[in-house]
Amino acid sequence: MTAAFTRTIRKAVLALTIATTLGAMASTQTFAYSAEAQQQCTGDAFRLCSSEIPNIPKITACMFKNRASLSPGCRAVMDKDLAAQKTRKVSAAD
């Protein structure tokens, strides 16, 4: 295999892992997955947490640990989704 092909395969695997991570975050209700979240946060996940791939819980923890280093768009999406989750939990408790 050529180096370019290997890099392409690695990027594809990383992209799938990030998508899976964001989906798992939603299923554990840690972070609500949305198309907007994927668009805004995939780059941050690669940049900040690629060393944690493929361990989904570690990637999730890494994203929250590095919250201050997230891009403004990713942080805004996370804040919005987390606020919506908290509102749903409070409403469900009533």
C-alpha cells in the first residue's frame, strides 16, 4: 500500500470513529448528537482527542475536559444541546 492510500484509510477510520463517538455520546445522554454537533465538533475531536480513539468513553471525557479549547461553534452546540437535555430532564421529573 502506498503512504497516500494508508493516510486516506486512516482518515476514513477516524471520521467513522468520531461519528460513532458523537452517536454514543447521545445514547448515553452525555451530549445530544445532532448533525450540527457533528459538523461543528468533528475537527475539535480530531485535534484534541485523537489519542483516545477508538475508546468512546475516553473521547467523550476528553471533549468535556478540553471544553475551554473547543472551537466557539462546537462549544456553542454543546452548550445548547446540554441545556436542552437539562430542560427535558427537569420537565420529565415534574
